[in-house]
Amino acid sequence: MKKFLIVSLVMVFVAAVLPQSAAAGVGVKVGYAWANLKFTGGTDVPVLTDIKNPMGGVYFSLGLGLVSIQPEILYVRQGARMEALPDWMEDRVDYIQVPVLLKIHVLPGPISPMIYAGPYGAYLLSAKGVAFVDGVLEPPVDIKDQIKSTDYGVVFGGGIDFRLPVIKLSAEVRYNLGLANVAKNADPGTSVKTKSLMVLVGIGF
């Protein structure tokens, strides 16, 4: 988390010293995420599949030419599914995620490809275990006491911005790679980290 704060402060400083002619904007993003968990260490590593969920939030941008700083505030769900068909069990872990992205447009113009990368920090909202056993969907179980309250990692991706006379539309694909061990009281040498693939569309003003 300290690394995320340091990098974020540097990027905010860069935004602060940009010339006054820098363009500012705000917008909304919505999308869909395929999330999973990465277990390392130990001798009994489970085989997991993705969970799929909607996500979204708001973003702010401050740019000069082809380069911009873009902080975001997003609702995201992390977790994974373990299957023993027809039964299954899911961990559903909800966060408020705050990426701070350095965004570079590869080409100028009304249709502009872009790439970006940056750190993120996330605050835990809730964590539930959900199971489907013998044809019955069991009531969710609160597992928040098993998950650390914060997560951090890196985001990288790309897409296309469509600049219209009044608004800006965007379509993008990104990957979130968690760097923190989010499991409380993990055994020595073991870790559980988040990861997710996201597809988003946005509208900016």
C-alpha cells in the first residue's frame, strides 16, 4: 500500500505542475469483469474458475496533448469459483478501487488509440462465500474477517477514444494484477492475490 501511495503522489504532483492550458474532464465508466484469485505456496492449491460481474464508476482526467493523468473511483468485485459439478462455491469480494493511470494517446485525432498503466489501491466493502450444494443455493456466509481491508496492485490496458463535439466516448480493455496478499492469517510462504480482466465503455465531458 505504501508503494501505491508514493506512486500516486508522484503522479498527482505531475498533474499539478502541468500548464494551466491542460484540459480537464470528468466521466463515467461501466463494464464487465472476469475475476480470479492466484494462490501460491502450500501443497493443496485449488483449481479455480473466473467469476463474472458488472463494474463501474467515475473518472477524472487532466491532460496536455497526447498525455494525461486519470484517477478513477470504481466499484469492482474480485474472487473466484471452485467447482465440483454440479456443486460450486464462490468467494465474492467487493472493493472500492482507486486507480491512478498515466494515459498516452498513440495518435491524435477524433478517433485516437491509447494505452495506459498505473497503480491502484482498493478498500474492502464486503466479502461473502456463496455455495450451491445438492441443487440448493445456500445463504451467503460473511467471510470479511478472512480478508484484509486493503488491496493494491497495477493496472495496464488500452483502447480507443472517440472525440465528438460535446462528449468523448471510449472503449477499452484492461488487466488488474494484485500485488498484495489479501488473505488474513495466511500460512507462512502462502499467499492469495487478486487478478481480473475488464472490458469497459465510458462517456466523458
